[in-house]
Amino acid sequence: MAEEVDIHGVDKEEAKKILQKKIINMLKTIYDPEIPVDIFELGLIYEIRVDDDFNVKIEMTLTSPNCPVAESMPAEVKEKTGLVNGVKSADVQIVFDPPWNQDFMSEEAKLELGFL
């Protein structure tokens, strides 16, 4: 039996990886309003799952439970993820375990903020 391919001629696992990279690029356009670093490099995105039907589930956190964008940021992530070409649906879940801290930031973010 032939391996299933998507409309672009690549196998489904490769298509999911490509889609995940597109989502990451989109997430890098969303910035925390209090810190001049995008939410991906800041370490607020814990997991991006793309299922076989190209439904996307994102698990993310905020810098604190009392973050002033606690409602608007997840909505923005969901909206923009849903606009990525190839995404069938998007769901965003906020979690606080583990709690975010500066160790979750990428080296790029730490350099940008002068922590390195």
C-alpha cells in the first residue's frame, strides 16, 4: 500500500513538520507587551501538536497568572494559528505547570534582554 501524501506531494509526517515550522514563524510575530521579545523565544509556548488531520493544539503559559494579557494573548495565538495556511483548526490551552521563569527563554531572548 502506498504511503499517504498530502496535496504538496510530501508524506503526512513531513507535512506536519512543515506546518509546525510555519506556526513557529507566526508565533514569533506575537510579542509580550511588557517584554520586547516574541512569545516563542520568551519560552511561553510549551508544546505545539499537529494531528493527522492538521488540527493544531498549542499549550502555552504566561509570565504570571496575573498577566494583563491573560485573555487577549491566547485568543491572538488561536486566531493567528488558524490563519496559517494548512491549519484546519486551532486550540490554545493556558497552563501554569510548570510555572514560567527566565530559564525557559532562548539564548536569543536572553541576549536581547541583556541577561547574557
